Amino acid sequence: MSELINNSKYRKEKLKELILKLHEGANPEQVRAELTETLKSIPYGEVVEVEQELISEGLPETEVLKLCDIHGEVLEGHVDQSGAKSIPDGHPVDVFVNENRELRKTADKALELLDSLEKVPEGNFANFRNVLQGTFNDLMDVDKHYQRKEYLVFPYLEKNEITGPPKVMWGKHDEIRDQLKGCIELLKDTELTRADLAESLDLLFYPAIKALKDMTQKEEEILFPMSMDVLTEEDWWNVHKQTLEFGFSLYDPPVDWHPEGFTDDAGSEETASSADGNIQLPSGSFTANEIKAILNTLPADMTFVDKNDKVKYFTQGAERIFARSRSIINRDVRLCHPPGSVDIVEKILEDFKSGKESHAPFWIQMKGKFILIEYYALRDDHGEYLGTLEVSQDLTNARSLEGEKRILSYGEKNEE
């Protein structure tokens, strides 16, 4: 039997047979036992080939989608990754894997909260609901992770005639997104009771978390090793260059991957909109490097949210008032705020878009500092709404200024 176990054709035929047994309604535990007994493990590439062959032979993609979770459970722990390529720090796959780590941590936090539901005092349920909603808001950040797979990685797999598995996985993405949205919508309901939430745990919340965590397993055991084999370094470089258009999920890579021999550095400091390297505006021009320095030197934190309510940019000054990481790029701005303040964000966006208002100021005391936070509607020359600019300033020192300062001197900002 050992010579058969080491035969790729036999392994694939056996795996196909087992998956079809699941399709016919066989008990997953019995199928797992048979898999363990006859195959021990199967290389990740063969799992993909079998799924592709099943679709080519007429098994509907929708049926493969239904079986995806079951055969994923059956295969768990039996996928051989010994031949997988190593992954450089900062490489797109390294980013995906680190995002998965953070997603699993957040999913585990959500599970701990849900498991503690019965112990939450009735008077604390509203706060508990807000914390849980914030945690599921964070889990919804997986959408950026999935979009990068769908729009950056899957096209390269399809060019290499690997079409079935990406379609099946995309379908699972949509299911998970819908489940998470359902959880968030339910938690946004201020009339939600403990009993309502308890009834929804097994129907919605636990399945959503399980599906998300299972997807990280499918990615790391099968998709990513296979993609490392199929995509060239140039392909990955193109994926890397476009990553910030979608944003990161709960993780900001500390290392910027730059493979040797590739010089087209997306996001380069000199990237600009004109042929001579300058960004031309009605009142003058500058390079992208110069405008970056200007924006990062201004004594304020600024964050730009586009007309579709996605965070697109933030300044990176030396002294920040509020922490920011690139994981918020392309995230819905509502998900960047605590659930208790989302209604305020909604109101500002609604009033800015309608033209009713264009400026919303707030000020707070924070750690002994006086912080001014202002939101401005951005509009073009025709009055069309372009987005919102958030500007935060520490005015503690400015409020203490007195008299005049007319002599050049360096030192304390409030020196007279």
C-alpha cells in the first residue's frame, strides 16, 4: 500500500472519492477516519488540483462551495506543506499571514466575550454590546484582506488556468462578509436584549467566527503555498505595489518588501501627476516629496476620508495626537470609531454630503492637554462633495500665549 500512498494519481483519485462521498451525504468523521488511514497527508497542490478537476467534471461550483467547510474540516491537519517555499519579511504573503494572526486574535476575543454573556450584569449589557460591536467591527476589516486576494492574487492564478478554487474561495468570502455584517447590524440595535443575543449565538455569531478562522486555515495550508509556487516574483511585486489601494487588515507591516532588481517603487516619494514630476495646482506646484514634507510638518494631525466614506490618507508628523496605522487605509470611517460615537459620525457625513453643514468642531481635555478636533467638508469648484478632512491640534501651548514676541529666538514656543 505504501507505494500507492506515495503516488500522486492515487492520492488525488482517493481525495476526489472522499469529497464525492461528502457530496453524497457521508458522515464527515467517517470520511476523516478513512483519509487518515489511507492517505495520512496530501500535498497542498494536489488539493487544489482535485477541486479544479471536480468543477471541470461537472460538479457545480455552488456545490463545491457548500462542501468547502466540510472537506476543509476533513483535511485539517492532513495537508502536507513540507515543499512550501519560504516567505520573505514584508512579502504580500507574509502580510496576509500576519493579518491572519491578528484576525484570529480578534476572533478569539469575540469568542471570549460571547462565552461570557451569561455572566454580564443586566446593567452592564449596553456597554457589553458596544464592546462586542467594536470587536466585530474589527473583524469586518477582513474585507480588505479578501479584496486583495480577489483583485490582486486571484487574477494571476486564473492566468495560470487555476480558476475553480478562486471562485469557490470568493464565494466563501461573500458568505463570511454577509455573516459579519449580520452580526454588526444586530449589535447596532439599541433595543437588542440579552435573550435576543443569546438566541442568535449558534445561528449567526459562532458560525461567522468559525467561518473566518477556517478561512485562515485554508489560506495558510493550501492557497498561499500554492500561490507562492505559481506566481513569479514580478507578479508578487505588482501585488505589493497595489496593496495600499486596498489597505491592510488589523496589521501594519514594519518591513517594506523590495525584491532585488525591481525599481518601479509604487508609492515613491517622487510619484506625481505630471510628466516633469511636479503636481501642478492653480497657485503653484511641488513634488510629491515636497507636499509630503509640508503635510507632515504642519502642527496638526490630518486624516482624509473620501466621498465613499473610506479612509484614504493621514499625515505622519513627528508628534501625533491620535495613533494611526496604515491598517485603517481604505477602511470605512464608521468602523474606525467606537460604536457609541458612530451616530455622531453618521450625522456629520450626512450633513456634509447634503450641503447643510461644512464644519464640525469639538474640543476635549486629554492627559492634561487641550485638543481641538475639527471636521471639514471638502468640495470641488462646483460644490460637489469630495470627502471629509479631520484636523486635530494640541492647543495647550497656544492657549497660554500672552503679550508679544517680536525678537528672533529659539526654544520654548511660548517664550515672550
